[in-house]
Amino acid sequence: MKSKEYFLNKVVLSIVVLVVVALGLINNLDRVANKQLNASFSSAMTTFVLVRGMNAAISVFQGTEVSVEPGGVGVTMTPGQVLDPVNDLVERFSWIVLAAATSLGAQILLLNFGSSIVAKILLLFAGTTILMNVWTSLLDKVSWRHILIKLAVVILLLRFLMPAVVLLNETVYRAFLEPTYTDSYKALEGVAKDVDEFQHQESGPMADDSEESLLTSINRYYERLKQSMNLTEQYQEFSERVSAGADHIVKIIAIYVFQTLLFPLLFLWLAIKIGGQMINADFWLQKRGG
């Protein structure tokens, strides 16, 4: 009866190993995870391009100077400086998005390693080692047999670590975070549209003529001063419109922190804890003799 139980354990272990090796060789999980991860990477890069475009346009507005010089003497006004706080926020946001895209790109590279020839060779080695230990006596006299078997189990677990973490992360993202991201991204697109419209409405440089009469020069000075004040008000209004998207920027920052840092670390920690329990289990150390 005991011998039959040992035999069944070996059969179950062999089936588990064969299934794991087969899944690792056909790469189905990797393809699904890669598809979802590439979609997130493309989304992050699209957001980065949008935000950098906003940053570049606002930087141009920020450097706008208006010279008011009657008779060659006057002042230079910089109405674009009201955009400085907004531009700082947008610029920092662009770097956070780039960091998130870099993290996603690194995950793609790690995921692709699982499909490489080296990974497949290691997987076959691990599976063969465990099956040899189960059905033959070739490893019985090896002093580091336990270490070799545990190394084989580690290889099997590592093979599916990245796909599992990516799929869990993407599942949570799509279930809880994607709707908020979509709404916030649409809001940022609206802000980008405002930036583009303002860029086309912005007044051109005002000409100056130092040869005109004093009265004409004073009148022109007054008109230019009034235009400068109006331009300052326009910039202030534009700054407020862009600032209205700040809450959406913060939401997207939070989403990227969760998606590319907190969730991956959490799922990695869980995988390591579960993997540690599996590595230390006697299930993998079934011997041929029972």
C-alpha cells in the first residue's frame, strides 16, 4: 500500500514537471503577458509624447517678452512667467512618465528572456534533473543532490515568475486603474488642445519706431502697455486652465507608481514567499526507491 502511494506521488510529480516544462517551451503565457505589457508601454510612451509637447509649448510661452520703449527708453515685461509653476509640474510629470515607461521596458526585456534559447535549455535541464531523481538512482550517490534538486525547482519557478507577476499586475491595473487612467488622459488631451489653440492665438511681437514724435510715442507706449497687461491676463487665464488638469496629472502619477513600482514589488514578494515554501517542500525530493 505504501509502495503504491509512493508510485502515485512520483506519477503526480512527473506530470507536474512535464506540464510546467511544456508550458515553458510553448510560451503561451509569455505571449499573453507580452501583449498586455507592450500595450501599457505604448500607452506610457504616448502619454510622454503628449506631455513633452505641452512642456515645450509652455516653455516657449514662458519665455515671451514684451518691450515697451517710447523714444528708445522703457521696460521689458515677461507675462509668460506666470506659467512657471505650471511648466514645472508638467516637466516633472514628463520625467515620471518616462521613468514608468523605462520600468515597463525593463519588464519586457526580462519577459523576453524567458523565451530565449538559454532559458529553454535551463528549463529542460531542471525538468530532466527532477525526473532523473524520481525514476533513476543516478543522483542517489551525489552528495549535493538536495542542492541540485532545489536549484532545478528554483529554475522552474523563475521561468514563470515574470509572466505571473506581469499578468497579475496587468489584471489588477485593467480592473481598477485603467478607467481612471483613461478619463485623466482624455482630460490631458483637452489641456494639450488648449495649449495648441493658445499657441495659434498668441499675439506676435509689437514693432517699435524710435523716430516717431513724442506725442505719438506716448500714445503708442500707452497702447503697448495696455496690450501687455491684456497679454498678462491672457497668460494668467491660460495658466489657470492648464492648472485645472493638475489633479489628473497627480492621478496618472499615482497610477504609474502603483503599476510600475508598488504592484510589481508586491506580487514579486508574494511569488517569492510562495516559491520559498515550494522549494523547501519534500514533494520534489521523491526517490526512486520510495
